[in-house]
Amino acid sequence: MLVLSRRKNEKIIINGNITIVVADIRGDKVRLGIEAPNDIPVHRQEVQEAIDRKAKEAAAEDAEKAPAPEAVISPAEDRQQVADPTTAAATTTNTD
């Protein structure tokens, strides 16, 4: 971790396109101003943790709703002829 000292109104530049400025210092609180491109999300840690937690929960719900892997049949398997061992007759299944 890089640790820097800055005074009020001094800046830190990251990657040439993100600027962090010390906007105010009051006791043990430091107010920061952050300028970043719109495509770079900037969040407080607790907000990012909540976003990550919700994304993980949504992914788990999607995984529960998805069919079991053995229930998924590829198009190639779907078109194969399947022999019925009890009748020795071949049947073709195709859902196209």
C-alpha cells in the first residue's frame, strides 16, 4: 500500500485520469473529492461491499434456477439416434 501525506487542497493523480483532492480536514475526518471518468465506478468501501454481496446473492439465485447440468442436452446429442435396448428399435429425436 502506498501511503501519502497531503494537506488541504493538495491532489493525488492516479493513472493520469483520476484526481483525488483533500477537500477538507475536520478533526479526525478527511473529506476527499474524486474526479474520475464516468466508466470508472467510485464507491465507499461499505457501499462496494453491499454491491458485491447483492451480486453474489443474485448469482446464487440464478444458479438455483438453472437446470441441472445432466438435464441440458446439446443440439448434437438431441439429433443423435438413440437405440432403445428393450425394443432394439432406433428413434431419432430433433427439436429444431
